[in-house]
Amino acid sequence: MFLNLLLGSPLLALAWLSAIAVTLTVHEFSHALMAKVRGDKTAEYAGRLTLNPIAHVDPSGLILLLLFGFGWAKPVPYNPYNLQDPKWDAVKVALAGPGSNLVMALVSGIAFRVLVGGGMIAPLNLLSIFLFLSILLNLFLMLFNIIPVHPLDGSKLFFALFDDPKYQELREFVSTRGPQLLMVAVLVSAFTSVNIFFFISEPAFAICDTLIGGSCNGYFASIFSSF
């Protein structure tokens, strides 16, 4: 995906890659920052409490991202036993990532409204495109990560809420079968035309419409048809 985009539209590829780098970096940095705030410096000692994108790169995730448009960053390590409240602080550390994506989407949306809506820059200016892609990427990453399936961030909240022994079988299913089902869904989405993640894409585009005050689907189409 990225390689084709790079060959056909280098500037658009640069805007896309920049938006991804900022989105993933802020997401992982937020995990590390919340862990430190709640008493654990494991991520800081590992060099992950930084906004340097290189510190958060996972080679395998990066390669897949460039080839197929789906990848991941390096997970942020933390020691729950160092946290002030191991059970719920672990949830806070996990949800700090998606929370940062929501903030970034809102900030990018406001900037887009001011700069593009106010006529300060053209709709197809590279900065406009970067802000738009930042909105979408942050919304997609936020909604994807709150899925209550291990190892996604939402699983921490799920396990905290369903920690009673009577939910043991359900917890085991989410822990073991959940990742397998998630991988199947990702492969189906990546290699077929089936929109298996419609429960993410539809809300993401709906929120995006509200943020930019227009049709994100239409704007998305205009971007990729103009280069």
C-alpha cells in the first residue's frame, strides 16, 4: 500500500507516513507517561517515555504497515506491581493510549476547521491532508484499541470488570481465542473487500464528519483522486 503510494504520489505518502508516526508515537508515549504518573518507571527506563518515533518502532509492525497498511508499534512495558493501585492503574495505563488518540483527533479537527474552514489554506494543501489523515487515523486507532480482546488496550478494562471467579471461562476465552479471532478478522479485512471492521470505520467517519463539518468520505476520495 505505502510503496504504491510512494511511487505514485510521494508527497501524499509523506503526509500519510507523518500522520501515522505522530499518531502511534503519541499513543505509546501516553501509555508510558500514565505508567510513570501512577508510580512505575519501567517504560521510562526502557527509553519509551519519549516523543521520538524511532523509540516506538516495531520492525515487523512497520514492514506490514508499509506493505499492507496495517501494523503496530512496539508495546510499552510496565510493571503492575509498581503501580499505586495495580488493578485499576493498569486500566488507566491501557486507556491512556486511546484517550490520547481522542484528544489528538479533536485537536486536529479544530486545526482543520480553523485553517481549512477559515480559508487560510487550501483543502488539498499537504497540511490540510495531514490534519485530515490525523483525524481519521487517531479515530481508527482509538476505536480499534478499545475492543475488549487481548492484547488490545480494551482488554485491560474487560479483565478488571470481569475479575470474579465466576467469569473464569469467559476470561480464558478472551485471552486465548480472542487474539486468534482478531487475527482472522484482520486478515479478512486486509486481503478481501469485506468491511469486517464496519463497527470501527462507520463511527470513525461519522465522528470525522462532525469534526470537519463535511463529508470525510468525500474528502478522502478527493485527496486520492487528485494525486
